[in-house]
Amino acid sequence: MLICPEVAVSTAMVYKNLNLRLTKCEKKLKNFPFEMPVFDAGIHLCNDLETVTTEFCPEIQTIKQKLVGMNAVGALMSGSGPTVFGLFNDPEEARAAYRSLLKNENRRVWIAEPLL
């Protein structure tokens, strides 16, 4: 699922305000054992640009919290924002979240399925 708040975010501004010394994402997938049965999105999703963009668009954090509250296994801002994606294991839960999030007129919402 993709959720885009109706807020303009300047990629140049985000990178200009990024302090590389304060980045906190670890290289958790460096030695990822692919024989593990489950990818834990909550542990592995990280975007250092979120710290900058959420200062200008706090709705990003709100959307992420709503997605997790609707049983998303993970939620993260895409790129420099403001679009957020949520990952769901259950298609019915994704559709229910989609219908609920559509009620807000200040954001665009899309539901998508991964390509295998």
C-alpha cells in the first residue's frame, strides 16, 4: 500500500538538511541469511531521510503509526518522501486499511501487490 499526503517535499531541501553523522540505519542486510523463512520488515526497514522529512511533514509519522495499527508488518517513508508504504501479510487487512485511509481527503492512497 502507498499513501501520499498532499504535501510538497523538496528533495534538494531534504538532502541539504541531512546530517550524515546522525544517520542511524545499520547495514542489517549485509549478511542476511536467505534461508530464513521470514523477512522481518520491522527490523530491516530503515530510511535515514525520514528524520529530515518528518520535521517538515509530521504526518509521515502519523501515517506509519496508523499502518502498523492496522496490522501492517512494516511501514516506511519512500525515498525523500512524503510517500509512505505499508507492507501487509494479509490481503484482506490491506484492503480494510485502504478503505479506512481513503476517508482522508488530504492524501492519496493506492493498494498494490508485489510482483513475484
